[in-house]
Amino acid sequence: MSAGSATTGGGAGGRISVTYTTSSEFTGSWTTYGGKSTHSYGGAGTVYVVAVTKKFLYVDNKEPYPVPVIM
């Protein structure tokens, strides 16, 4: 392998934890997917949400959208 020809992968997705104590729920979107390189994609990111009456774990690998898992 010559200098400058190494391949690298995309960076891993982020990890976010959100807790809220009001009855109003967030209506936006979460984005935590990993990066992309010419060699490979990075790993999925996660968002853990603790709401007043439920808990969610979103696993986001960008395709086609984050998958919510109700806990």
C-alpha cells in the first residue's frame, strides 16, 4: 500500500438522550445517523426519549427514516 491510498470508513452515528416532564410532546425530528465515506457508511445513531407516559428508542441509519421502538 502506498502513502495516501488507505481507505477509511464513515464516522459512527451520535447518541442523544432527552427527558422532558411536560405533557407537550416534541413534534420535530431526530437525526443521528453516521457519516459516509468512499469506502463505507458509519454506524447507526440512537436517540433515547423519556416522556411523561412513555419511553422511545430511535435507531437512525438514515434509510428510509429513524425506527422508533416503544419501551
